[in-house]
Amino acid sequence: MVEQDIPHMPGDLPGEFAVFPLSGALLLPGGRLPLNIFEKRYLAMVEDAMAAGRMFGMIQPNALLGHGEKGPALYRVGCLGRLSSFSETDDGRFLITLSGISRFSVVEELAMRRGYRRVRADFSAFATDVAPDNASQTALALDREAFFTALRKYFARRGFEANWDAIREMPDDALLVTLCMACPFEDAEKQALLEALTAQERAHTLQTLLVMDQHGEDMGLPHGHRDGTPPGRRDS
């Protein structure tokens, strides 16, 4: 689930691009998100992306803000991704993998194109996402004993099975990205993980979510809709 080398610098990022609104689907810089694309407008979006830079953004709908003319209201921060794998099925679906490049802030929503939504974006608040040598990206240091204690209890409560030997062998940064993307947190909790300013802050937020889940608590965040479908396995 982790992409180690995405060759982009801040100046390479597009100012305008398509966005794919999808509840519960979190893409982080360096992560890899599999998607099953079958709805007509999103098939068109992928076709257009393949012809122009292979990039589009993932963003969550904000259930608290209702709907507008273009569809559900969106959170203001998403993550731009690059199509790193693509295949077409016999029944016309696209099976793709989107590799996270950088988070972005939505400046404004643009006119729709072929039924899908587009935004003008600003990457300035997240410049370190494409500067991996920056100290904020390399300072992550997990307290592994406390972290794995919380993670084991979370998995046990949820009935999840895990290859603990493989998980323990993962480096801190890859482990953090993988768990943030894979764990079935509520939409607002996923958004908090996305918007964390540093990897260390994201790790703290993740561990807090794991611990609070043991007690049936939340972080006091507004919760978005969740329908129980695993993230990345649907397209509407």
C-alpha cells in the first residue's frame, strides 16, 4: 500500500484537476489506493486522466454540509494521486491503483466535465509532501511497544486477523500510512488523519483513535456517513 518513489516536485503539480468524492477512502502521500471504477462519469474521469498526466484527486464528501448543484459538499482538503496501475475488465470496469503525491486545499470548484467534478487547488500548505528530505517528513519515531499494544487490542475488538511478523518488520513511515488508509475509521476521523500537519502528529492521532475505539469512544469529531463498504472497493 506504500509507494516509495513518486517523482514529483511542487512545480510539477497541476493547478486544476478532477476529484473523486468517496466517503471512507483515504489516500495519503506515499500510499497506494486500489479502486474499482464502474460508474460512467468516473470511467470518463479515468480516461481523461490517462490522456493528461494520469492524475486526479481523492476527496471525501462532508455529510454535515449537505448537497449542492454538483453533488455532496466536499471537505476542503484532499490528496492528489497518480495512476500507477490500470487494467480493464471484460465487463468494462477499470481496476486502477492511485499513488498518493501531495495533499491539497480546494480553492474553488470548477465546472463539471463529462459528469465528474473538478477543482482549482493550492498545494502550498503541504509543500513537504513532495519534499521527502524535509525534517518534518523524516522525524517520525513511533513508540512501538505502546503502538502495537493499542493496535492488537483494536484488531482483537474488530475481529481482524493480521500477520504480526510482517507488520513489525515494516518501517515506521510505511506502517503509519498503511494503517491510516486501511483501518475502517469514520469519515471525520479519516479526515483528521489526512490533515495532520506532520507524520508525528498523524501517528499521535492514529494511536488516539486506536485507544478510544477500545472504550467505544470517539474524538469528539463530527461523523460522516459510513455504509460498511471497504474503502477503495466502490466508485460512488
